[in-house]
Amino acid sequence: MDRNLKDVIGGGALVLLGLYVTISAFGFGLGTASRMGAGYYPLLLGISAVLVGGVISATGLRETAEKPRIERYTFMFVIGGLTAFVLLVERAGIIPAICGLVGLASMADRDITARETIVLALAASVVGWVVFVVLLKLPLSGIEGLF
């Protein structure tokens, strides 16, 4: 039995991400609490991530657990899904990008069926399109990049 490395590493990664967001927030202008600038909310999120990550890491240092086993198969499909999203989002649109992400990442779970993957991919892509393109008006295409 060793320290809970999964929590220590995960918490440490969250601390690093929080530090990056916190430092980056200063470049957007913070403003004040009554007149928030573009960096105010990211600053709060970054600080929160650092605090939560610190608590997770500290807890992991106090606990013992078996050494985590990294499954290459699972890791490969999750990273492949993220790569597919990055490569497809600007070229093909957000709907095919999310479908590619979900399709590849779901292959990491050997228990999920093809039907479940298709339903999840379609639902996630439609929700993603509504949230990011329709509601937030981000300059992304739905599927127009395919044509």
C-alpha cells in the first residue's frame, strides 16, 4: 500500500490548472467587485481550483491505496477523442466534432453499446450546438463546415 497517488496527482494537476487560469486572468483586466472586468470570474475560478486541488492532494497524501494502473487502451481512446474534436471543430463544425469526440472516447468503455454511443453522441452534439452556437453565439458552425 502506498499513498493515494491518484488523488495526489489529480489534485496536483488541478492546482497547476488553477494557477495557470489565475495568472492568465490578470491579463484580461480584473476590475472591481462592483464593475467586474473580463478576468474577474476566471480569477475566482482559478483560485477555487487551486484550493480544491490542494485539498484533494492533501487528502491523498494522508490516505493509502493501491498503486493506480493506467490502461493504455482507455487512455488512447480518450486522447484520440479529444484530438478528433480539436481537428474537426473548425473544419467540419461543432456537431461532427462532438460526435467524433463521443464516438472515440466511448470506445474506452468496453461495456457501452453502439446504440448507446450513437444516442449519446447525437444528444451531446445537439446540446453543445444549442449552448455554444445558439445561446452563446460563438462563431462556430453546426455542420456547415462539411459542405
